[in-house]
Amino acid sequence: MKTVRSLAAIGAAAALFAACHDTDSTAPTRNMVASGPALSVNAETAVYSPELAKIQQGLVASGITNVALQSAEISVAVDSAGWQGATTLIANDRTHTLSSAFVPRDPRRGGSAAISYIVDESNLLAASRSAAHPGGFLITKPQLEPEIDASMARWQNQPACGAPAVTKVAYTGVDPDRIDALVFGDPARFGSRLADITQAGWLPPSFFNLIAPNGASFILGVTFTFVYIDANGVPTDIDRDGRADVSTREIYYNQNFYWTTDPTYPRAVDIQSVATHESGHAYGLGHFGYVFQDDRDVLHYAPKAVMNAVYVSSFRNLTGSDIASFCQLWANAK
């Protein structure tokens, strides 16, 4: 298995490809933590992030008082430099599901039983490469958006427990996301909530470095959760299920890596695999399972699932563990 290396930057094609370099590995596996080889990874480890606390402060300063930023679930490349084993920022979720959930027919979200999503088409630009073009090339909306759509549909179509209908909101040019404005401190970027789930597209490395130290080198994707709060700043739970009520979730992908639409190509990150994982977070699933290597450096999973915390190679289709966790949330949600 060959390593997936990150890019230093993305921009003009000449600058992009000049900055790219890749070191192949003939070893059957990879080190999992930059500080040294790790024989096991607890996919439920969490850490409080002062960077994300600053994002919440920016949300309050923007004048929004009915929602709060609760957590940011990240997926990481298993051979990433700089990753210290934390898979959740702010929140500390230790079950297969997150501590917050969409409330079916929530009047604050329009009263629909369906889950809506929108793709921010202004951020659909990523680096890719293939066997025919190992030096890399750029992919845009025609390649990227169908991969996101397929990932969202997978959670609707594969579980057989009454998954909610998924409706796509058309992109009209209106900015549908807010986290990028809060991270960059740029009010001009502050968008409007247009759907339950915002697939916010691919952002530059600087974004990921601002949400976690050296984040651009190890974060493949991140899902931010906003929850409704009452006048005292306490998360609401109107359906009394023991989970905070979700207002919206926003998903971002890292331009610092090579991405591919070909799940068989080992030297780039499979878009659908990561997008399906992040969409799982958007539906309310947390990380679960362990990824570990034995004394022969062979990787094992317990169990292998889309919602494992680390990306090793392409893995798109939901497993029994993924579906069971999903159905725990959604079986009676209509």
C-alpha cells in the first residue's frame, strides 16, 4: 500500500504541481501518530480546542444568539504528520452516535421530516491525480458534486430501517455556510442557513491550520455541529431524547491532499469514502471501532466501518455496524 501525501498548497496549476511531491512506501502499513509508531488508535479520543472556542466567540460576536457551535468531528489520514490521536474537537462522544441530533419535524427547521442539504458550488476545486497523470491535475464541480451527492444518498438508500428522505436544495449563488467566515475572521464570508446539512466544499490549508495546530497536514474532512440554545445559552432538547437539538451541520474538505473519484487508485484520497464518513457525522453518527497494527505491521479493524476515525484506503459502502448505529437514531424518526 502506498502512502497518501498532502500538498503544500493549491492555486494556479503550475504552482500546484511544482509544490507536489510524493514518497512511496513499500511497507504494508503506516505509522499512525507523528510522534512515533502507534500500535493502536482509540477512535473515541477527544480534546478541547481553544481554536474552536474562538470560533464560538466569533459566532456570539456576529449577533447569533439562538445557536452555538457544539463540536467538530474530523477524519484523518492514517499516515498524517502532526496528528496526535484526537478525532473529536470540543465534544467528547464515547458512543456510536453523537450527543446531538436533528429533531424530526422540528418547527425551527421548517417542520419537515426530511433532511435537506446544499452543496456550496463556489468551493468545488481540488487537486487530483491518476495513473495516467501522476503529477496531478485539478478537478471541479462536474467531478466533485456527483461524488458528494452519491455519499449523501448512500445513507438514505442502504439502511433498511426507515431512513429520512433526503432533499437537495439548489445552489443559487447565495453563500450557505458560516464557519469559514468565523475561522478567517471575515464578515463578508458570513452566509445564511439554507439547509440542514451544508456540504461546504474544499478549503485551503490555512483554514485547517486555524481550527487545529498543523491541521492542514492531517485533517481530511471536518463536520461542524450547531445546536439550538435557549435564552440562558443551554442546548435545547425539545423531544427529550437526551441529545441536544441540531440546527445545522457544515462539512469541509481539505485542499491540501490529492483527491480521486477512482476508489482503486491508492495514491490519492477517495472522495466518496471521506464524504460518506463526513455525511455520517452530519446524520448524527460518531466515530467507532479501533484501527490497530499487529507485530507484523498488518492493519486490522475492530470492526471495519465507514465510521472508523482514520482513513487508510477507499471504503465506501456501509457495514452492519454503520447501519445499526444509523438505525439507532433514525428507525423511528419519521
